[in-house]
Amino acid sequence: MYKSKTIYYPQSEIHTPLIPVASGCPHNKCKFCSMYKEQPYEELDIMDIEYELKNLQEYTEKIFITGADPLAVGYKKMMLILKKVEKYAPYCACVAAYASVRSIAKYSVEELKNLHDAGLRLLYIGFESGWDYALKLMGKGHTVEIAIEQGKKLNEANILFNAIVMYGIAGQGNSVENAIKTAEMLNQFDSYKIVTMNLTVFEMTELAKMVQEKEFVQANSNEKILEIKTLLEHLDPKKPTIFDTTHTTNLVKLVGTLPEEKEKLINELPLIFPMM
């Protein structure tokens, strides 16, 4: 039987029923992340997942399946999970989940289309940056080229996704370049929502050690605001896209739709003072 552990989910899914699929993270090498360091990766048995589904209300309309990267279970098991959702929650119109660029790369477009048709309708993906330097620095385990390919695959499969990016991730002096490169990446595919997070140094992480040993120097608040502004200035989505900085880590709380509200969002940012 599934033993309850610390469960993470997007703040926008706070009222969504949670169904565990895996615990821990199959990658667990991101230098800024502290969430799964002491938790080994483990996939739940389908019988345990089915037990959790049996306790759902019949008229559940949305489900969030938990784990750092549930798609890592593979196509066959994911399809089986979605079939179980259909059985026990026949009114569910959307199964949502976290996902990584790495796990999506293991699926074909046809497989992703099948998952969409079976109910997988929304993913939260940590792209983090559009600069290979920053991705390698933080141990993300994917490249910008691969990230763009997966974004396009998901568009073709009609699976909506929120692209999560992180400002401050490239360190002091690199905010403008990181913002421009990240915007260039995001402009290559259609995101339902672009979600920003502020790089936060948590204790007991590899990043904390890097900061302590002066291998990584954090950008200051002024530089991070400039990074958000630069990102907004260079984003050019082909379709209306929500831009959201309301995650609890953010320095500023903004939400609006691009491209029509771009200038409004930029004007709502705090003043940037000349850096000495």
C-alpha cells in the first residue's frame, strides 16, 4: 500500500484531487533542488494507484498525478493509469502532471497523441532556461535543442503545457543574456502558460555549496527584475499565452496575457536602478 510522503504539486492545483504515481525524482541531479534529495525514486504499483482512484468522487473533473516526473513510468504504464482514471472517474476531462524534457523525449508524437486522447491534457515542465550554459551549470540533464524538440512534439500531440523558467539561474552578470536566450527558446513553440520562478538557494543543495565556495555568485534583486523585463520584451508567442509570476518564490507578482498585455506587464515591474 502507498505510504504517504511529502507530496509536491503546483499551487494552481491546490484544489485538484491528487493521485500518486511515483515518489522521488528519477533524475534528482538539479543543483538548485532540495525536494527529493533524501527520497529514493520509486514507482507505485498499479494496484496501489487503482486503490487511490477508487476513493475519488464519481464526478471528479480533474486529477493531478503526483511525482517529480510521472511520465518516467513509460508509455505502457501511463496508458494503463489513464485507463484506470477513465474507469473510476468517468467525468474527468483533464489529467495533469509534472513532466521533464528528459521523459518527454522518450515518447513518440504518436504515443503522446494517444496519451492526450486517453485524458492527459496538461503538463508542468521545468525548462528553466534557454541557455545551454545555465542548463549544464545547474545539472538539468537536457539541452536547449532537445527542449525545443519536445515543445514542438507536445504541440503536435495537442497536449497543453506550462513552461516553467527560472530567472537568476545563470548567476550574476548573466541575466540579460539568459533572458534573451530563454525567450528565443520559448518563441519556438506554443506554451499554454509561461511560469517564472526566482532561483532560490536552499540549504543542503549542491547550489548552496557552490555559493559557499564562491563557484556561483547570485544575481541581485535589481538584476533579476531586469531579467524579467528583458524576457518580456523578447517574448513573441504565436498564440495568446499567459505570463505568470505569481509563484511564491517570485520577487514580483504579475499575471497577464501575451502579446496584448506585454506593455502593461512591463510597466507594472518595479523601477530598475542603474547597477554600480
